[in-house]
Amino acid sequence: MRFVMLGLASVLALGLAGCGDSESGESGLNEPLRVQGGQFFEGSFPETHESGPAITQINIRSTDLLQGNPAKAVSGLAGPGSQSVAIALQGLGHGFWVVPVGAESFESPGSFGWTATLNFSTDVPVGEQFLQTAAHGSNGEFGPETTQRLGVKSLKPSGRVVASLTWGTDADLDLHLLGPSGNELSPKHPNSSTLDSSGNARPGNGLLDHDSLASCVPDGLRAENVVWMDAPEAGTYTVLVHMFSACSKPAASFKFNLYADGQSVLEKAGRLLDIDADGGSGNGLFVTQFSCDEGTGTCS
């Protein structure tokens, strides 16, 4: 058994055999696809050749994923002479990633195993996408391109009205909404249901879908949504954002969106610093207000 690692000579070869584009330490951070432990190269996917080694196997547990899906494992086999594997999302982003091959396969002598952990941005378009792979060989050429279909589903849940908070770093932010009746929607109060005199829930109940990054545990989502399946309670809602914990991050930029029947009707952006972390006990940052009409449930 032997290991073939991507060394300096191979990296230089990639710069020549790929498309001559530059690679920097900061590149790849804002790509729709990020590969843990991979090296990012800016530019188009490498030119492929039938004479290069082929990807002979791709293993992925499920090809369906959510926008922002973290830590998606993929593995496979690359043919004889392989040194590394190029990975990209077809037609998306500004470059491709390279991971080294590992051990020679016992089941397929002469072929080499490879693995990658994929992290998808929340900006990956919903629908059918394709994962591109190609093996790079000791002859300096990339072999035939292989594609794997992926089905990307929306991170935003469906509902009559959705109030959505998303942010860009692994800090623990929380969406807080103060409703017309004074009731609060937050991770500690995940629904706004109130009871009438007969003990029945009044219409217009909103539900928080989850507490993202609770206790600073990364979930790859960095998003919280309040969903009303029917018309929300009429009146004015106040939107606050709390930084429960900075999670050792210096700051977090966020965006608030209000969707009505799937269409964005309000958008606001903001930023919180680590000194704003309040454990949920402070007032939070005022972001905006929106109002919902009586009867029609229209919000703006």
C-alpha cells in the first residue's frame, strides 16, 4: 500500500496544466462550494483529456441536500497514475478545488481512493446542480470529466408569510419578533399561539423553525425562520436581532427578509460585534418593523 500526496511539484504542474489562473490564500472563502482541506484554484474547470486518469467511482450517501448543507461526504476511486482530484459545481463559482488521492485500492489494484468533505453555501441555486470531478495524473493531464447530479432544496421553508434571518459567520445570532399583542417569538418562545376565552388557539400563530448555532455548535445553516402557514395576526411586528454569543468571532453580518407568498417584500441588513453578545438578556439590535393587514393577511 502506498500514498500519493499533492506536493509542491504537483501544485506547480496544476498551474500549468489547468488554465494558468492564480490561486490565493483568501480565495475560495465565498465560493458556493467549499471543500475542507482542499486547495482552491481560480479559473475555469481544467481542460480534460481522454489520455488522463479517469474517475471510476463516486460515492455519496444522498444526492438531495439543502442550501447551506454542511459536511457532505463524498468519496470514490481514481484510475492508475492519479495524483489528485479536481472538484467543482458545474457553472457556479469562480474556480475549482483540488484534493489529493489516498491509498491504493485493495479491491481495484492500480486505482486510488479519494475523499472530500463538501460545504455548500446558502447561495447555491435551488434545483438541479451537477458536481464535476476529474482526476489529475502523473502525466500532467486531467482525465475525463465525471458529473454527479445533486438536488438542491430551498433553505427557506414554505408558508403564507416567512420572516427569515440569515448570517455569514458561525456566531450564535437569534431572531426575536415582538407581535401586535405583545407576545414574543424567539428561541425561548418558539410559537406565538395565544388562547381565546374558550381555551382554543387564536388564528395567526407563527412558529420558529429552529435555533441555529445554539451553544455555538455549527450547523451549516446560520439561519432562523418564523413561519406563518395562515394569515398572521394583524398589526405591527418589531424585528430584533440578538447576538447570544459571538462564538469567538469578532463580528457577524446578517440579513433579514420578509417573504409573503414566496416573494420578498422587505429586506434589511446589519452587523453585530462581539461586544454586543448579551446571552439573550439584552434588548438586541432593532432592525425594522413590518405590518400585516386585517383579513387579507398581507404583510409589508
